[in-house]
Amino acid sequence: MPDSVTITVNGHSIKVQAGTVVSAALLTAGVPCRRSTTGQPRTALCGMGICFDCRATVDGVLNRRTCQLLCRSGMTIETQ
């Protein structure tokens, strides 16, 4: 994959194209960003940072809106 970056999602390394937003990388990997209080998988809904359904822990920072972050090599994402 030209101009790819490697990120870690829940302990697993994946390669994505440079310029991919984190929420899209999670969708591609088939991983929900978080689970609701009832256990339902949640992922990006609005894609522009308004709904907060795409929250995940990114590089140790809780509740980051993944639709607002570009993937970069070495980034670590833990779903919530």
C-alpha cells in the first residue's frame, strides 16, 4: 500500500493509507469505537465530531473523537 501508516488497534497492528481518519480505519478493521451502556457497538455516526459516538482512547487520551484524527505511524487506539 503506497504511503501507508501502521497503527495499533486493541493490541493488533494494522496498515492503513496515509491520510485516513481513525474512525474509518476502525470501520475498515471491523472494530466498533466503543460500546454503549447496554453493550451495543457504536461507531462514527455524523463523521464531523458532533455526535461523539466515535470516541476511543488514542495514545492514552480518553474520549478522543476518532472522526477528527488522522492516523499516523505508531498511533495506539483502544476502543472503549
